[in-house]
Amino acid sequence: MTLRTIKSFFFADTSDKHLRRSLFNIFGFRPGNIYLYRLAFTHRSVSQETIKKLRVNNERLEFLGDAILDAVVADFLFKTFPAKDEGFLTEMRSKLVSRAQLNKLSQKMGIDNLIQVESSSSGVFKSFKGDALEALIGAIYLDKGFIFTRKIILNKIISHYIDMDELVNQDVNFKSKVIEWAQKEKKQMNFNVIREIGSGYKKQYLVELIVEDQPLSKGQDYSIKGAEQNASEKAWQKIIGESLEKP
């Protein structure tokens, strides 16, 4: 697919001038290939088919940006916490790149205002703001290279918008907590997708958390990971409740 093809499917209501100015105000740099950034802010709910039956949206850039962000964050944490073990680093990375965190960052930075998304679908896609941030990172990488992108992530995102001390004390990864509990108690556990609800981009997944062949909780979301987290949060509340009831 050529950039000319991509260009023809973008909305004219967000001018290149406005997009360039917004990116400069947020990050302090001027984009080179503006069409990459337009693509980064095009959600699948407004994507259109090309002649070759391909969908023009930000999902491929999101995939790329996710990998770049993971690498930069892992390197940053490794150097920031030289005395911490793998478990701590893994949990901190999860906190930094969680969908909830990325959604929050997107709003704080004003990136959410640049996203092209179907208005009736914005409530359905709970992660579209964070997805667009990852897609933007992918666009910056393709436009400016890895070193430049790393500086943007560290100096314009993490340094400006993340309180590391607060993040260290934050306890939000219920799935990790349930897994750690199961390992400590030597219990077998697994997640099962028991139903898919709806179709297309509105499809949701119903996931059940099984412990020792017994259902413990269920969770539902627009992604399997999200459903697992929801199920884990419910399970953790039960686990905590049971532990408090014990003499």
C-alpha cells in the first residue's frame, strides 16, 4: 500500500497544519512524514477499505509502537532499579504500559483529541486512547528512528507524566497477584474463554478463571487480556475476603 493510497482515505477536517502544530506543542518536534501520524490517529471504527481490500487504520502502527515502547521501558527500568529483581521489573513494566495507564497518558497529553474514532463507538472501545498512543510511537519510530523515539518516550512522556515513586507503590495488576497466590498455595489455575459475545469490532470475550478445576470468577471485556484482568480482580476480592474471615 502506498502512502498516496493511505492519504486518499484520511479525513479532511483535521488539517495537516493543525496536526503538525499539535504534535509540536505536545512533543516539541516537527513531523516529517505527516501521513504516518494521520494513520496513527485513525481508529478502525472509521477505517475504509482500499482497492486491495485492506483496511486503513492504526492497528499495524499500534503493533509496532507496542514493541518499541516495551523495549524502551524495559531498558529504562533495568537502569533505574539496578538492585531490583526480575519480578519487580516485570511488575513495573506492566504498570507503565498497562492499557489503563496509556489511556490516562493519552488524555493528559491531549493526544485523545486528535483521534479519528466513530462517536458511537468511543464508549465501546475502552482502550482506543492508549492504542493511539502506541500507534503514535510507531509513527515516530518510522519517521525519526529509534534513538529519537527513545528520547521522546523518556524525556517527553515518562519524565513529564509519570511519578515513579507513586507507581512503585501502586498495586493494580490483579492477574499477577492471583498467579502469585496460586503459586504460593500450590494451586492449579487457568483462564478459559467460555463465550464470545457480539461480532466485529463490538465483540466481547467472557473469560472464566478456574482454580483446582473449580470456577472462581468471570470477567468480560473487548479483549481477552482485559477480560482476564476483570476476572482476576473479582477473584482477588474473594481471596482477600476469605483470608480475612480465617481466624
